[in-house]
Amino acid sequence: MESAVEGRTASVLFAGFRALGLFSNDIPHVVRYNALKRRFYVTTCVGKSFHTYDVQKLSLVAVSNSVPQDICCMAADGRLVFAAYGNVFSAFARNKEIVHTFKGHKAEIHLLQPFGDHVISVDTDSVLIIWHIYSEEEYLQLTFDKSVFKISTILHPSTYLNKVLLGSEQGSLQLWNIKSNKLLYTFPGWKVGVTALQQAPAVDVVAIGLVSGQVVIHNIKFDETLMKFHQDWGPITSISFRTDGHPIMAAGSPCGHIGLWDLEDKKLINQMRNAHSTAISGLTFLHREPLLVTNGADNALRIWIFDGPTGEGRLLRLRMGHSASLTKIRYYGQNGQQILSASQDGTLQSFSTVHEKFNKSLGHGLVNKKIVKRKGLQNTMSVRLPPITQFAAEEARQSDWDGVIACHQGKLSCSTWNYQRSTIGAYFLKPKNVKANSATATAVDITSCGNFAIIGLSSGAVDVYNMQSGIHRGSFGDEKAHAGSVRGVAVDGLNQLAITAGSERLLKFWNFKSKVLVHSLSLDSPPNVMLLHRDSGILGLALDDFSITVLDIETRKIVREFSGHQGQINDMTFSPDGRWLISAAMDCSVRTWDLPSGCLIDCFLLDSAPLNVTMSPTGDFLATSHVDHLGIYLWSNISLYSVVSLRPLPPDYVPSVLMLPGTCQTQGLEALEEQIEPSDEMIEYESPEQLNEQLVTLSLLPESRWKNLLNLDVIKKKNKPKEPPKVPQSAPFFIPTVPGLVPRFAVPEPTSDPQQSKVVNLGILAQKSNFYLKLEEGLQNNQYEGALNLLKELGPSGIETELRNLSPEDGGSIEAMRSFLSMIGVMLDRKRDFELAQAYLALFLKVSDVRYFPFWVALTGNNILQRWTCSDPQSWVSSWTRDM
């Protein structure tokens, strides 16, 4: 087993399942139209895969299979979706499966353009290759000098057969005929780089976005500029035109604003400020509909509708996740289907592990929500609360009042939130005698009943508040609970004991009602994270020296100490039964500690340091969040659906690096199939037939096969029918008759053969059974395994029949009875099938004739028959069988 543990590198407890909360990134989206269903679909990139949404309800339709690297650009036609990763790109059918792969570039691909049965790809070295889609063969390759013409955009102008328009970072544009491989025309440009090209509704007219923020409407047929627009928000990221009868053009910017321009009046008619919190990656007007689809690097996909009189777009539908790194995640409720998460973007959101339609955002925290409503502020950035650093939630009274409390970065007051209403609560909890800038809230907890909140401050004070009224209900300690900053607070399940941890290396136990100090414990190092498992009363402390201390709050003693992390421990979580403690640290490792044995049983590394870790109340998933990642990653608990052998890991164990799961569930399943291979750990133990020759071994037959052998006559008597079956009174429906004029019943004619005998020949019924033949063979070779196996396959009635047929009166013989007794002797000598030997022998003595007892003793000389020579054999058999 030690060699098996040494050879193991992957996690045996957790396998990557899928990622939550990922909707979009900085790659522009792709819009497709399905003529059969008459619906628009939008495809967005999320790392190594892409999502396809139905625009009508913005519901998730499909998730593609993952590719080896992050997707760097996308394109689509009516049949396929093309996605490039590195210097390779693939074609996906049905928004999921890879059907074609194209290899030939030496640099990273950053542009794709479908072109009928061909597709055009451009890499960062300005190498343009035209591929035939179905044969995957290279049709044409063009190489440009990067210092003179570095391709930045590509466009196929409408009605321009076999022609493409290329824009460059130097500012010039070129029109090529790719069939004849000829440069048709070079546009000098405007001396600034081209960032976007978009076909206008009019033929020969193209919109050109520049780095300077200008949008040039240009006629490429006559090389004539029709109009120019300028935006002060930086380079143009994307352009789109309305095609529903309104001459409107939308242009995106790096700061998240969208400008709407009237092409007839040649002026700016509206601004959509803060449409996204980051740069506008892509925007597309749906064909002949007043709908605008936008996506950005803020992990949001939005659909805007233009139905107002002023031409301003309003938000119609959205799919949004966090736009910055997560600060805290915790499962909400006891069903394990919702995960609450806080982020550096200042939002508090809930993600469902079942379906995306159950996701909801609790929004940004506002300093004063009433002022915002009264003044009608559109830009609430100035009144938003700082990001949430810690929060605690309890669903016990969520329908009555707020059930979530959160402390914010650099803020003294803590905000309450209502999960059911998906909004910030009515109270900001803070002590009255403390100045706003003198301390900040560092730790929070809510009692299991949902009535009280405990808040720890950086000044060392710990206060209790009522969640329903927001009233201050007392403080721990005379002036302060701790001399240093409070690192953690917790309350047991019965509201009897409160535990606080301070940076001065003290852990204090308080009476929750009287606020009196009960016990104080000194720690070896300042605590960093504190976590209480209320059901078992186990308290986990992660210290600044990278060690973990586990205490029992009943005895207030340290019960376990763990060490092994090489970096700061960011978070911990308990399994639902309290047997495992899972820790995540800055050394990119996630370790699982077994509390009963005090050993490390699982460890794996990740390519990004885990910031938070939480386990489902049902134990099916482990959720993690990571540095520079916007999603929540689920890891399935393998021990729930597979045989897992947990062995203590040696101190020099070197774990392997696991990849973060993607948004497609099959990825984790495929990885799990590769991971679970036959090994020494997974071989099940097979017990031998007999542990030792000196030990009595029983058979594996059920008791119904041998326990009632002596009571078969009683059972048959009970099952005997009380009265014989009655003959039906009515005559049969058809009675045989004799043909003739007068109907007569047919009478069977008596036989006149004098040779026919009325004595039944029993010779046919006196054939020897297989068991009888095996016993005869046993007399010759002393091998009784075959006869014993036949008896094991029979039921109680069949065993009784076989044993009765051994006597001479029923067609047997003395030799067969002697062979049976020899078989019993062999079974007793080997000490195997002991209960069968006793049951078979008891039944044999019961059904055999007593006259044969002295003969058997003289014939066999076996010790098991010596007691049959008593004066009253029948009474001895009765007493012996009764003792059995």
C-alpha cells in the first residue's frame, strides 16, 4: 500500500466538475441567425470554451467542448462556429463538437473571417491564410511586412465577390481579390491605426473605426469620405448599424460608453454611459430589430432595446457575473444549491449550482439608497459602498427580516442584506461611541436562529446587534474584548457560547447572554482564519505561521494540530459530518485533513492560488475561487459515487497540478475516467475459503437451505390442504357423442388384450440420481466435492428426498449410505461447511431406519457413529436432533 500512495499524485477525493458565473470576456461575441427556428443566437467566449444563448430569453442553449488553450478570437457563419486558440483554430458544429481543425500558422491567430466554403485566418505576424473548410487544405497564403502593413481588422464588403478589405495598424487599407491573388487598391487612410471595420446598410459604404476615436463613413468604390464622427472616449472598439429603418450607428469605447450617432443629421443623439464597467468588446444590432447586443470584459452580456421616443436604449435582458476577483464565497441554505459570493467590484451575487436561471444579483451596496431614489441619480459610482471583505448568512428568518450581514473594506459600519428581496437591507450596524475613521469591521457572524449578529472591529471591540431592529444589544468585555484586532468571531448552535480570536494571540470564550469571559487560551501565533462547525463543536484556526489548530469548544482544549502549507492560509471549510477539514493557501494547494486520524489524506495543486473554499451542506461539491479568476469552480466529491481508499500521505508527498474545470460538465467526467484507473489501492480484498485448517469454517449458504431440514414434516403438515379439491358439479361444456340419428354419449370401449398387465413397472422410476452416482464415485476415490456441491444447490425438500432414497427400502444401498457417512466425516475432518455437516447428518439419522445403526458402526468404525450403539437408539436420535 505504501508504494501505491507514493505513486499517487492526483486528488483521490475531488475531480473538476464545472465553473459557475462565467458569461463573457474581452473576445467580441458572434451573432447568428437560425432560419429554421427563426431565432437569433449569440455566442460568447469564456476561456477555453464558448456559450451559445438564445437572444429571445437569453437562456443558455449550448456549451462547447473545451480546447487546449484560451480562445483568442471567434467567427461564425450559418453552419459552423470558428474559434482560434494559439496558432490553431477549429470549426465547431452544433455549437459543441469540433469537426475540423486547421494547423499551419506559426504565430497566434487574432482574426478569423468566414468566406463561403473557405475561411480566412490572420496571425500576429500578418500572415493571411485561406483554408478550404471541408478538406482542411490551404488554398492561399499571403505574407505582409509587419513594419509596413500589420493587419488589425478584416472585412468582406457586401456584394464584393472574392474580395476582402484589410485594415492596418499603420492606418492604410488594402482591397484584395483572393481568387486571383491581386491587390486591387490601397487606401491611404488617416495616418492612425484602424481598429474596426463594419459594413454599412448601403452598398459600397464601410464604417472605419480609428485609434484616435474617429469613425469614418467611407465609400470604398470611389474612395470618398462621406462623413466623420469623433468620440472622446478613446479608440473605437466596435461599430454596428441599425437596420430596422432608423439611420443610427453605435460605436463602442474602451471605457464602457456607447455613442449613438444619427447618420442623417450627422450628430450624436444619445450616449449610453457605463453600459459596461470595462471596454466594450463587441456590439451588434440584430437584423431588422431594435435590439443591441453588447458584451465586455466585465463578464456581462447585455441586450438593449430602443423603444423610447428619444432613441435611448434601455436594458432588456442580461447575464452577468463578477467583474473582479472574488473576496468571499459561502454556500447559502441547507440544500447546497446556492452559493453567495462577494467581489472586488462591490456586488453580492448568488449563483445556482442547478441552472443559470436561478442566479440573481443582490446588487451594489449604496451609502444612502433613499437619496439615490429621491435625486434620481443615474451614476451611482460616488455613493457605492466599498467591496465586501467578509459576510455571514443564515436563512432561518430570511422571510421575516434581513439574513445576511457584510463588512466592507475600510468601513466601520456593516450592511445587512435581504436574500429573498435581492437587495441591501435597512440597517447599517455600527457602534455609536466609535469614530468612523478610528476602526474598521474585520469579522462578522450570525447566530443559527438568525436573530443576532456579532461584529468584531480592528480596535478589538466585539458588539452584538439585533438583526430585526438593528439595535445594539451589548459588547463583550469591559471596554474591549481584545487588545489587538479581532480576526474572527463565532457563536455555537445554541447561543450559549461566543468565541473570539484576536491578533494578540488570544482565543477567548464568552457567555453569549451575560457577555462574561469564561475561558481564555493562548495561541502560538496570531490567528488568520477562524471557522466553527456548529454541529460537532469543532473550531478550526489557521495561524500566521501557516499551521492549523483544531479545538473542541466543550473541553476548550486543542485536539489536533496540522502543518504542511508553505504559504498564508486563505480559507478553510469543514465537511458536513465534521470529519474533514479542507484548507486553501497561497502556495496554490488545497489540502484535506482527516480529523479522527489526524492525518493528511488528500492534496492537490492548482495553477492559480485559491482565495476561498467552501463545501456543500450535502457534501457533493467543493467550491473554490482563485486569484485573477472571475468564476466559482466546482469540484465533485468522488467518495460519494466511487470507491475511494483514503491513506495518510507521507510528509514528502509531491502533489500534481490540476487544471481548473471549464464550463462544460463533461470535461470533469472525462478527467475522472482518466484518473480512476486500476491500482493497488482500489483492489478489493477477497477472503479465502478457509482462514486456517484448525478453525471451524461455516458455509456461505443462507439459513433457509439448512436450518429447517429437521422440521420439514411439520412444515408439510402445516401446508397440507384441509380438504381435497372439489369436483365441479356441472358437466363439461363439450361431451363426446356417437354420430347417428339418435344422440348417444360415447362410452370408452374395454380393452380385450389379455397380455396387458395392470402392475405399474417401477423400474423406470428407480433410476439413480446424480448425487447417488457421485457417492458411488466417492467410495472409489474418496472425493466428495461433487456430491457436496450438488447438495448445496438443492432446496430442503430436494435434500430430504436424496437422503431418503439412500436407504435400501427406497432403492438405495448400504454402500451409498456408507459413502454419505464418509462424506460427512471428511467435512468434519476438514472443519469446513460445519453447519451443513451437522444439519445433513441430523436429517440423515432422522429419516434412516434405526435397524441399521449397529451395522453402520461395525461397517464404518467412524467416531461420529460410536454413540449409536446405545440401548435406545431412537430416543438418542430424538434427543440429539432436539439439541441441534
